[in-house]
Amino acid sequence: MEENMKQTMENAKALAGAVHDIAYATAHPMVTEVIETQVQLTARVVELEEDMASAEGNMKNLMEMTDKALESIRVDLHSAVVEMNNPDDERQAKHEKRTNRLEEQMTQLIELLGQAAHLE
């Protein structure tokens, strides 16, 4: 009986060892693959987070550049409108000179027409 029990124990140990070997042979590659996949996914997530941070920085820079460009356009448009509404002194002087010359020419024309009317 003792011999039989001893044999049963050895068989149980051998079976446990075989089960362990089979489980290790089957599970170890799967667990290793899961761990490697997890490491790759973690690295990819970190990469994507860095890319997003960079994109956010680029978007912020673009928005700042756009704001500066729009402000510059506003200033230029305002200056152009002011210039159109308030002509510079030189331009105004030219217009006044032309107006005075036209008034003189009209006066002379009226005088000539008046003289011509008296001649008839």
C-alpha cells in the first residue's frame, strides 16, 4: 500500500509537472505577446500625445499670426479711410489751384461772351 501511495504521489508530481510545462509552453508566448503589444501601444499613445501637443502649439501660433495679420489689415484700412477722408495738404492745394484757375477761366469766358453780346 505504501508503495502504491508512493507511486501515486510520483505520478501526481509528474502530472503536475506536465501540466505546468504545457501551461507554460502555451501561456508564456501569449502573455509575452500581450506584454509586447501593450508596450507598443503605450509607445504609440505617447507619440500621439506628443503630436497633439505639437499640433496644438502650431494652431496657437497660426491663430496668433492670423490675429496679428488681421490687426495689421485693420490698421492699414483705417489709415486708408482716414487718408481718403482727409486729403493731404499738397493734394488739397492742387485742387484749390485747379478750382481757382477754372473760376478765372469761367470769368474770362463770361467777359468774352458779354463783349461778344455787346458787339452784336
